Amino acid sequence: MGKYFGTDGFRGEANVNLTVDHAFKIGRYLGYYYQKENHHPKIVIGKDTRRSSYMLEYALCAGLTASGADAYLLHVTTTPSVSYIARADDFDCGIMITASHNPYMDNGIKLINSKGEKVEEALLEDLEAYLDSNEELPLAKRDKIGVTVDYTAGRNRYMGYLISLATRSYKRYKIGLDCANGSTWQMAKSIFDALGADTYTLADRPDGLNVNVNCGSTHMENLQKLVKENHLDVGFAFDGDADRCLAVDEKGNIINGDHIMYIMARYLQEGNKLGNSKVVTTVMSNMGLYKALEERGIGYEQTAVGDKYVAENMRENGHLIGGEQSGHIIFGRLANTGDGLMTAIKIMEAMTETKLSLSALAAPVTMYPQVLKNVIVTDKDETLECEEVKAAVKKAQEELGSNGRVLLRKSGTEPLLRVMSEATTQELCEEKVDAIIAAMEKAGKLIKVK
């Protein structure tokens, strides 16, 4: 993880940690970087609904065009749509302005390469060096100065692509959509209406300040209520930039990313389409998922936390399904990044083709109780290497045996450690997590439990 760019882009409070000057310089560098002999760079930009997204968009455009690149504007759209268009329309790269599930005062800049994947580490390292330097890049002159282009057609084409993925009409299905006052506020209803669903929407009135506020994939209560009160067949909740999706079944139960990976892997297996493919998870997936996969004879692999690492594993090994418990789900042959709207459509495919309810599809997965606590420490690396802390982790794991696990890791997006435990009871989880935190405190490493 670099100084500015973490596992999910450059993120921080707008005009505090991530300023308009940062955005301008990022635009300047990318416009310069993608120039080749007799080549005029084309870069596509999308944004979410945050008030600061417009400011950062204009700054990026100014930097890009000043360096001689053309900026194509998708306007308010989703992160996966930028990935799709960057790949499908031969752009040099894509930029998404978003802080995903964070509150409105935060924002971020995600960089996507011409294949629709997160950009290479080497480029990020060079970009970060430029951000901290006083280097003067050449300015474009005369007809070499770039232009901005309205590219809403790209967003519409992406929506058409998603609609084309549906295998059946959603007529007779009542579907709830929580748009998180974010990127899907117009797109989600349009797509599901086009597919024949009877749609019910929540959080589809963004004002620049209400993205993710008591809504979306991090606040599922209102969607659960909507589904139960209106007797809906299913509900889908997206986050601010719609690269993740969680669901609510017809009984009002939350269906998380682990459930979704199981449902889709089993659906492919039963249709003889899974082959030797494994399910790619991160270390944060629940033991209940692994046990359910084992019962079906479906293999799995684990990566570090971050959909970036899941995507890399899938590409290298040709796996078809991967993702995170939080709802980042990647469909290997259809996309190179997590896509919330695609996830919802694929869940509907499993439901319509099997004619089973979502609760029935998810039933084989029994989630183990899990406790996760975030801890601010004096030094993350020193704490991880502290003998007392390592001994506490080892003891906790030995006591749980095969009926649970503990995990201590660094956050990829925040300056803290995460302590997690899974066990047969909530009490056991709490006990093991608290024992590890107590060891940190005894060793003089603990500042506070966040």
C-alpha cells in the first residue's frame, strides 16, 4: 500500500486528505503518461453522487486536457461501468471518482487500465512520486490540447449490456432496490423495469450529502423492512459506487457475499458449467461458506483482503466466481471487477432458472458467529511481530481447533489492525478477540479499540 493509493484507490476527506490539487496533478500525470508516438490519449471518467465529485471531476479534466489527453465523461455512473467502457471502447484508462461506502465528506479516485482492471502498481508508484515532487510536465499546445466529451452513450451501452445478460423476464417478480443515494439511483430501476420486474426503490434521491446515510449495503434495515412489509420476492442493496451488492431474501434475511458465492457456484455446478473452477475468497470469508462448498465438492482458494487480489487470482487461474463477504462479487468471464448490478442480475438468473426462492438457495450455508474489532495501535507492523501478541493468537487458535479460527491483520484502507474470530458461539468469539486485544494492551501496543 502506497502513501496515497491503497487497495481501493486514493481515498480521503475531500479537500483535506484528497484535494483538488491532487486531482489536477493526477490528471496532468495520466495525460502525460499515456502519450505515445502520434497518439492522443483517451481517458474515460465516471463519478458518484457526492458533492465533491464534481469538483474533482473538473480538476481531473483540466489536468488531462492540459497534458494533451481527451476526457470522456460518463457523468454519474458506477465503477463497474467505467471498467466495462474502458475495456470495450479502447480507452487508455478509466477514472472513477468515488469513496464507495464511505460518508459523503470522503471521496476517492480509482484508476482502471485499458483491460478494465485496477492499474499496475508500477504506474501508481510513479504517480505517487510525481505527486510529491516539483517536477514540471510539458503542457500541450495548440491543437495538441485535449478536449472534454459528453459520453453518456457509454453509460447507456453498459446498461444495455447488463440487460442482455438476463436469461428470463422478471415478470411476476417483486424486487426491492436500495440505491444508497449513489451511482445506481437512476440505473437500477431502469434496468429492472426493462426486464419486467415490479420494482420498489429506496434511497434514490441523492442530494450530494446523503450517499450511504442509513441506506445501501452497509445499512440494510430499511430494505429488510421494505421486503417484509410489501411481500417482495427479493431485495438488492448497492453501495455508493455499486461495485458491491448484498441481498435480502423473501423472509427479510440478509444474504451476504459468502451466500452469493455459494449460490452462484452451486448453480454453475448443477448446470455443468463450473468445471474445475474454484471459488476465490479472501481470508475474511466465513467458515460456514467453506463447509458448504466442501459438502458440494467445490474447491476454493483464499487471498488477502481486497477484491484486487481476488481478481488477480481469478485471472491467473481461470476461476469463474470470486469475491468478498461485503458483496464484491466477480464473475470471471463477464467482468474484471466487482459489479453490484451484475450480481443482482446473476442472482435473479439462479432464482428464475431453478424456480427456487432466495432463502432456499442460501439455506445450505450456515454462518458461524463472527466478531470483528478494529484496534488502533502504536505501530501496526511492530504489533504484528510482537511475541506476546503472536502467542495470544496461537493460543486462541489452538483452543478453537477445527471449530473456529482467529485472524489478525492490517487494514488496507485505514491505519489500524483488525482482530477477528469465528466460533460456534458469539461468546467464544468475543472471548478470543478480547484475549488478543488484552495481549496488545499488556505489551504496551494498544492505543484504543475503535
